[in-house]
Amino acid sequence: MFWKFNLVSSNIDTLLEQEDVSLLTILDEDDVLQECKAQNQKLVQFLVRENNISALVNYVVSDPNPEEEETKKYKYANIACELLTSDVDAITEQLTGSEPLLQMLFDFFNREPPLNPLSASFVCKVFILLATKKMGQLFESFQRQQGFIPSLMRHLATSSVADLLLKLCTCSDQQNELRDQVAQWLLNQDTLSLLFGLLGPNSTELERDNVTQLLQDLLRISRELRNHPLLDALLSVTSLAALANRAVDGEPLGGVLCRCIDVLQIAAELTKPGSDPIGLVPDEQRPETEADREFRQSVSTRLAEALLPVVDRLHHLLVSWPKGAPMPSTLGDLDPPLGHARLALSSLLAAAFELQNGALNARFRELHSLEALLDLLFVYEWNSLLHSNILKAVEAAVKDEAMFEHLVKECTVTEKITKFWQTPEEASAAPAMGTRPRRRGFMGHLTEIANLLVSQRDRVQMSEHQMQEWNNFTSGALVETNRRNETELGSRPLSGSDDDDSDFREVSFAPENEFRQSFKAYRTVEMTASFVEQFAFKEEDFSLQKQRASAFEERLAGLNFGVEGPSSTGQADMWSAPVQDLEDEDEWPERQITFENGQNAAPIGTLGGRTSSPRASSPADSSSDSISSDDEPPMEVEHAAPAPEPVTDPWGEQSTAANQEGWASWGEADKQPTFQRSDSAGFAFDGAAPVDPGAASRAANYEVATDSPQMEAETPSEEELSSNFHFLTSSGLLKAESSAS
């Protein structure tokens, strides 16, 4: 609403009315970006002037002055970049339609590396906007440039340049015809070969990292962008084989090997069903089509064909990687350490096992690659990433009959499991880690492998002695381990809601504690992610209530509230009868006060023959007398009641006369006479008692007539005094005090 009604006053319009206003003056205004994005026509026309837009581009491509303050070094370059990329059609048209302006942007990449990272991000942001909005015109400029792609490759150590190249390679927001033209032009520029070359040993670490990330992003996008010339070329056998050869060629270099394997790992992920390249759609919500299955199978076949020539080299690097210096750790020295390279090799070999390719599996059996992986499991017992890769390889081997037989017979996996199995007693006897016994780090994954083999019991073929030993293990130590793993802390089994264990039955609570226990359980309920959506009412609930209200109003309008009777007199009698019954009822029945000495006082409710209200009695009264009634027995006291004093009438000659309505008039407001009475009833009247606002407002309705000589005093009746006393005591104007005080 604040922006809708344009409540912000800007100084830019005032400045633009000046003929000699400069660009820097406009850029110094705080709201220049907001005004530009709001399509301020005066500002847009000012910015698209040839000299002004040229100055903006110059700010973007120019390196800052190193002697300038840090707070101002990139100020105008940043503002200029934001203005040029504000998605204003007039500015975008002016940029793409001016060849000198585009040439200024192209020349930025002709500089020697390294580029200023922030300046490069400004230039690449402008190019990405133009590629999104005006790819057709920008592509024509690309074709006229000589060596533009090689110039970009020289600066791939800057991450923003890699982002620009990714945008040019995909063109996912363009039409298929234009997208294919750009992709084919990039292929003709040997883009993929240049990228693979940057993964070599002569490149810097930053270049290898950015190129690896770029290739991985292209492979992830290839699942969605089918029939894309550049992406199809990246997934070809030639490209995948080039990556595999780049990993193992020459002297072993961990950085090159790991980066190439990282790219091949993404290609292997494309062979698995249901994997979302962006990771936003759950697998169960993304149905697989026949085209998806064909794509997976095609990638799997091409990847296996690319890996087959280098399997021997990969296996050799796994078992004979150059030893590194011992690595100290909290569990002792690792000599030699596993290293990133062998961990990456184990990951790639596990992915190769999952391809389920017959030729690859046959070569693995000849090389005993699976056995080499199992040996690493027991050597590096604390490397859980390595253990996960080995578990994947074993799970893939179980699915192939020949590989499963090789796993049991030649790899002797069952003998290795029983040999390295650790019982709880052995763990307690092992050297301690801090305050806890040392449990072998691979026991969790080893248990999963053992359970996997038990599920394939019918396929296991061993000698009689080996089978007997394996059966004893699976029926003893493995069963106990599984039972212990399925038990929560505190020895409660991991079971469902149908658990009828008597030790954990529901605890019953007393009825008076049920509400408290329910409220405590409510406070401890975990708030789920959908709590906000489920809280309160939905929009349709309000509509339903409104409809119900409308229907009720329609029904209400048709009802007849008239009371039919013989005459108006009969209706009046009908209402007056219950009112008269209520008036006849005495709210405060008289009760006889009986003292210990047998003296009877006036009943409660009467004061010297005048009716009063028991609400004025104080707690002291209950200690000095007793009330005799059917409900309460008489209360005996040890001391005798005081003799009654002469009754003083508080409404004497100087008191106020009653008005015509039967109410007593009041004296002047500033006079506060105090009336004291001490009789057998024990009432005392204090005119200085605090007055509540309600009583004061009621008293204000009556005429003040105290000390008025013109009005003739009139002795009130007993009924009038009783009514007045009842009103005064209930309103707090009078208070009752015990005679004992």
C-alpha cells in the first residue's frame, strides 16, 4: 500500500528539471534505483542518453582507483550495474542496439588474468541479462567477435565468468531453434575440449574447481534439456572417455584425478531412477516415463564403455597409490593415510559396479577389485565414507550371480566377517577411547554386509566346515547384535504403536489430574512444519460462516414476533404477575437474635423496629452473638452481651426529608456527618465511608435538600427508612461495626 499510492516524494524529478544536472548528481541520490525500476520516464530518458549510458558502461568495466576509500571504491560501478540490469526495456534496447557499448563489454575479457572479481561480476551480470532478454541480437555480436570463447576460458578462475559460460551453454529460457544455434556455435568453438584441458595439471586449483562445477551443472541440466547438442556431446562416449583418460594419464596427481572423478560421478548419478537434477522434487513425486528409462540406459551404456579401457589403471592406482607421510590422529598415526585420491577411486569403482555391465564386472573379477576394496575396509576402520562406498559395491555385486559367487568364494567375505567381528566383551577389553571402550569403526557397515548375505542364504555355496561356522555366527553373534541395534537407549525395543509390553503400558491418572496432564501433553507436542498452514481458519471457512449467517438472517426476517392475546390489558397482566411475585418475596428474611443470657434483640433485618439489611453486619458481629435459625444452631459466647444503649434516630429534625418518590434527600456534599449507633444489633453508621462511583451517580439523581429551611421536615415511615438503609449499606455509603468495638 505504501508504494501503491506513491507516498514517497523523490528529489530526482526536481533535479532533472535543471538543464545542467550531471550524472553523478543523479547517482548520488538514494532512491535512484527505485525510481528507475518504477519506470520514472524522466529518469529513464536521462539515462539512455548516449553520453550517460556510455558513462554507466564505463563505470562497470573500469577498475577502481586503488587509492580511493573502500566505501567509495565500487560505489558508482555498483549503481551503474544495477541501473543497466534493472530490466527496463529502454535501457536494454539501447545496450544491445549500440555496437560501441557492446564492444566495451567484450573488451573487458581481453585483459590479462586475473580479473578483478567484483568488476568481473558486474560485467557478467550485464551479459547474463542481455542473454536472457536479447539473446538473438547478442548472439549476432558473439559471432562477430574473434576469439571470444577462448578469452572466457582464460578467466575461468573467476567464478562469475563460469556462471556466464553456463548461461551461454544452456540457454534454457530461449526457443529451441535459437538454443540449438548457440549450442552448435559453442561446439564449433571447441568449448568442451577447452574445458577438459583446464582440468589438467597445468591449470590452477581455482580453474579446476570452477570447471568441475561448470561441467557438473551441465550434466545435471542434461536430464531435463533433452536433444541439446552441447549436452548430448558432453554425455557422448568420446567426452566421457576423455574425462576418464584425463584422470589416469601421466603421473598420478590427486587434484586432477579427484576433479575428473567428480564429473564422472555426476554422470553415474544420471543412470539412477528418479534423481532430480536440482533436488527440489522428491523421488516419489516425480514419475518416470519411458523416455526417462531410455535416457538412463543410454547413459549407463556409454559410461561403461568409456570406463572399460581405464579399469586396469584405476585398479592399479587404488592398490598402489604413492604412500604419503604418516598422519597423526586421535586414534593414532595413519601410516599410510588413505588420502582423497583413493577415496575418490573407491567411489568411482562402486559406481562402476552399480552400472551392472557384464564386461566391466568380468574385468573386475579378473583384477579382484572387489577384494581390494574389502581389504581397505578392515585397514581403515574409522573412514565411514570409504565404508559407504564398499557397502554400495557389495550391494551391487549381490545383484549379479557371477559377482556374488566371486564375492563368497574368491573374496571369502564370510571368513573376513567372522574373523574381524568384534563382540561386546572384546570391545570392553580393547584400549579405551576417553571413558568408553573402543568399538571398531566398521562394525556398523560390517553388520549390514552380514545381514545382506543372510538374506541371500540360499545362494551361498561354501564347504561344510565354512557353512557350519557361518551358521553358528549368524544364529548367535549376529542375532545378538541385531537385537542390540534394534533397542533404544533404556532397553526399550524399537516397535510400533501396537506394543503391548506390560512394562511400558499407559499410566492412568486420577480424574482431577487428567486436565493438568492433558495440558502438559499439549505443551510438549512437537510443532510440525505444517503447523502454520493448519492453524486457525482457512479462507473458505470464513465464506462458509458468511453463507450460514446469510441463511440465518433470511430465516430471521420471516419470523413473527407478535404475541397474540385477547387484548393489551391481558398482555400487561401477563408481565405484571411474575414481577409482583418477585416484589412480594423478601430477599432478607427476619431472623431472631438470641443471646446467652436469654435476652432477645431485634431480628436481623430490623433496626429498632425499622427493617435493615444483614449485608451491613461485620465479622465482629458473629463473634459476639449467634443467629438462631433452622439452618444454623445458636452460637454460645462466654461473655454477656452489653446492655443496649438508647436508640438515637439518625434521621432527626436536622435530617433530610423524604422526597415525593419515597427516597431521602441528601445534604451538602462537603458535609460528612457521622452517625453512630450501638445497640443489640451492633450496627454503626459512618457517613464518611468511601463512596463508589456507581453509588455517587445514583445519588446525583436526587435533589440535595440538607439544611434547607424552606422545605418542611417530614418524619419518614418505617418502610421508607428500611429501604433507604438497604440502599446505603449495599452501596458502601454506610458501614456496620460490632458493638464489641
